[in-house]
Amino acid sequence: MANSDVNFLFIDERQDRIDHLKSELNLLNPPNNFHLDSRVNEFENTLTQILDNLDQRGRQLAPTFAFIDPFGFKGASFALTRRLLNNQSTEVFINIMVNYVNRFATHPDSTDRDHVKNLLGATDEEINNVVSSSDRILAFRQLYQSKLRQYARFVRFFEMRDYNNNVIYYLFFAGNHPRGHAKMKEAFWKVDSQGGFRFSDRTDPNQPVLFEIDPSTALALEIKKHFAGTTKWSEEVINYIVDETAYTESHCKRALIHLESNSEISVEENKNDGSKRRKATFPDGVVIHF
């Protein structure tokens, strides 16, 4: 990181907010390779200009983490999100205020309805299907998730609920690199679940994962069921859990320890390089029989 330039671009349409941000940034002492840029503009306008300029010059966007945080449902079209994700080294983190989306999806004003469609990248038919569903909040989440999955290998969401247990917004992560996906999940799991909101990440909408408990026992059952009757390298199991589920590598290893201690799996003593495997550890090259 010390040998790379890191650019931070902050965008807000209000001058007073940018002025306050600059006053806070001036109190910092960032490394010389950190470059801070604060602009009064709208997110969509600014990013479109940047991407258009790069296209005209035949250049690619530098590796980017884009935090997209619209107020309500305007100014963050899915077309721009898709354009960002077309750069393989770009990850997006998006706040979808689903309560606003739900309220305005059938608004009499066609402009508001169009803003909702643009945000979600949805057609009239898709919006109508959501509106007619028994759980509109869930349906909106699943619709946006499916849109992101067309352009990103990894899509993860974080559900934010208020004191009344109502969903207020979703934070979506989308990207194409396994490490970025793994690190985002680790960050999700570190969130304080006692702070007045309910956080959850549902890979299966019918099977919530609760952040306030150690999930290794439940994950052990899932691993045992998924890999039943097979023989796998330890890294195959871990990569599957990290890439395809809401759990992390540490969760997976604890689950494997649980299975081994209960004699529900058998693990070969030596690794594939011939060295002895230390009990209750699962480095690469360990053979597991399910």
C-alpha cells in the first residue's frame, strides 16, 4: 500500500456538507500517498464524467471501492452500477433504502416510479410482480440481488432493521474478487448486533443467519449435508463456504473441528506433501472423508 497512490473521492450535492467534511479532513494527517478530493456535485454526474473521460482516453478505471449512498431512491441508477461492475477490479457497496422504494414504487407521479425503476434496473413487469407479491420488501431485495448477480460473481447483503423490527434498508456488496468478498463478510460479522438494530445476511431467505451466536454448530450440519459421501481437500471445503455462503473461513474451520471431534468426518493424518497434519487444524492439502 505504501508504494501505491490511494485516491479518496467524496461527493455530495450540498456545499455545507462538503465544507464540513473538508474541515474534518483537515484535522487528519494522511500518508503522502493518500489523496483526498471532495466535490460538490451529484454522484451520478461525477462518476459518469469520470468513466466517459476514461473511455475517451482508452483507459480503465483504477481498482475501485465505490460506496453508493443515495438519499432515498434517486441519483444512483443501476445503469451506472452496472458500468462500474464491468470493471473487474471494481467493488460496489450500495445502500438501498427499501422502505422508500416500497412506498414510491406505485406512486401516482410517474417520475418517482421511474426513479425506482432506474435504481433497481427493473422493468414495469418486474416492478408489478414485486408489488403483487405477499412480501414486497423481500421481493424488492431478491429483485435487486438478481440484477447484481448478472454482473458480479459475489453478491452479499446486510439487512438493517429498526427497533420495531422493520427493515429500513439493505447494504449490498457486489464484486468479482474472492478476497474482497471474504473481507466484506468478515466485516459484516464483526458488527455489534446489540446496537439497536437487527443485522442479518440471508443467503437462503428461509434460513436466517444470526450474528449474535457462534454459528459453527449449524454450519457443521450444513457442511456434512452438502459434502455427504465425498472426499475433499480441506481447501475445497473452505473455498465453497467462503465463496457460496454467508459464513467465513474461521467459521468453516471451527465447524470442521466440531465434526472431527464428534467423529462425523475422518481426516487423514498426513497432508498431500507428506508432512504430518496437526490435529484440529485444516491447512491446505488435508484430505477429509465425509
